[in-house]
Amino acid sequence: MDMNKLETLGWSPWFEERLEPYGDESFIARVVAMDRGLLTLISDSGYLQARLTGKLAHAPGSTTLDRPCIGDWVIVERAERDEIGTIHTLLPRRSFLRRKMIGESVEFQMIAANIDEVLVVQSCHFDFNVRRLERYLVMVRDGGASAIILLSKTDLVSETTLQEQIDEIRGAGIEEPVMTLSNVTRKGIDTVKALLKPGHTYCLVGSSGIGKSTLINQLVGKDLQKTLQVSGSGEGRHTTVRRELIVLDNGALVIDNPGMREFGVHVTESDVGDSFPEIEALASNCRFRDCTHTKEPGCAIVDAIESGELDSAHYDSYLKLTQESDFNQLSYADKRNKDRSFGKMIKTAKKSSHKKS
């Protein structure tokens, strides 16, 4: 394997260390697209297609998290005469992006893996929503990647409105870099291009119709991703139907995504604390350790809201994510209890069967 060529596709010493158990002769490739069970991969020798082994695809107790997704590194076997290879090993992920499926069950959908930075795109015309932005950022942090905020369609709002939106982001305690751009005037496009580094992987996320595919076309320099005419309101029509990893001319790797206006995030107490550090700091100053931050005397959070130091909508978002964290932990505990009960039932049934025989 040509490791120098693999490095241009995102390979790093981190993956090298985790490859050692499989030997130096392993054929390594990266997932760039998936279509009806057939995966398109890229390796040091070019593109190829492969399928999962039955063991990897249908292992007992496995979930979608245990199977390859866009951006994953895999080990492939392919005989000389075979046009389609076989994926038998999924290498560990350095980072990932996943979302909790909508509903009460704690099920996840993998979005992408081994990402360096996530570009969270919001239209500053119709899609701007700080609460949704907070949820995206929690999802990014959960997977170990970093985020950059892109405000698109700046040609549809005034400079004053744009600055007010940036101020609202900063007022919510969000410290990630904010970049602005317009696919129409091309203002900000060159700045985004300069941001993308060779061999680094970037993932675009955001709602439908906010210009992600158009931005991809701008970065590539041709109409690689299909786009449709925007409506009179400036809202685009969603056209990306599958995730795909694209290698740009400068060597950067970009993953486009179908729009996600609604999504669930699996949050832990640590995720919430990392995303709302100013609220956690205020809570530590409350008079009572078990303060519920509602009506207790000496509550630093209530005082901060009343004085205007803390935005009440920002605090409501914090509460909602905290409640989701509590629910997720309870759901996992319930699931473990059910698994234990099922296991005990199987053991009891086996013992009873042995006695009868």
C-alpha cells in the first residue's frame, strides 16, 4: 500500500496504529458512497466497489453503528478476476457524526465518519435558528469533531440583519468560528475555499434548500451536485439524495448530506456541560447544591435571567437538552435490564429443557 497516497485521502498515524493487528499486507480503502448495499471505495490505486461480508452486515446484536458509513476506513479483499471486492473489517473511527432517530427509541443513524471539521450551514434568510444551531453543535461535539458555522444567502438580508444574527449567536455563548457567504454574489466563497486543507475531511450539514449543494459546486468548479431553482422567498429545493465524499482539486475531502431540518441528538451530561459552559458556571454559584433553578432563593440562574445577563430562550434550550440526556440514560438502563431479563429467561429455559431430557 502507498501510505503517502492514502494520506491524501485522510489517512493518518492514528489509523496506522490501529491497523497493526491486521498486518502490513491489508488492502485499505475509504468509503465514498453507498448505494443499495454496494459501496464505492477509494484507495491508493483508485476507485473500486465492494460489498460487506455476511458477518459484518448481519452480526448478532450489531446495529447500523457497527457497519461502514461514508468516510470510514475498511479492509477489503478482492481476487484478481473479481470486479467487486469484499469488506470484512471496519477500522476504528477517529471521529463521527451521528443522529438519534426521531422517536422515543434510542436508535442512531450514522451520518459520516473520520471528519476533521463539520461545516454547519444555515441560511440567514429563512432558516436562521440559534436553537437548532445549538443542537447541531452538540451533535458535532458528541462525535469528537470541531465545527465552523456558515451563514449562507447573505445577499438576501441587509448588513444590519446579518450582524444582528452573528450577535445573537455570540449572545448564546457559541464560540465556534462564523463565516458568511453568498452563492449568488460569490462573496465569502474564496474564504471558505482557503479554509479547506488538503487531506482533511469536511462534512456539510444543515436543512434542505440552504445552498449546500450549490456551495459544493462552487468549490468543485462545476455542477457536480444537482440543484434546483430557488423559490421566490429565497428558499431552495432539496436535491441531495445521498451522502457522498468528494475529493476537491486542492486535495480537501468534502461530504455533502441530505438536508436535516429535524433530527435527534444523543446527549450526555458532559455534552450539555461542554455546550453551555456559562450556565454550568452560574449553577455552581447557586445557594443550594440541589437547586432546580426555578424558584429557590439564591439561585444564580434565576437572578441572571431576571437581570438580563442570561437569555431565557438559551436557558430553555439547555433545559430541553438536559431532559433529553436524562431520558437517554434512562432508556439505556431500561434496555440493559430487559437484556438481562431475556438472558435469564433463556438460561432458565435451557435448564428446564435439560432436566426434561
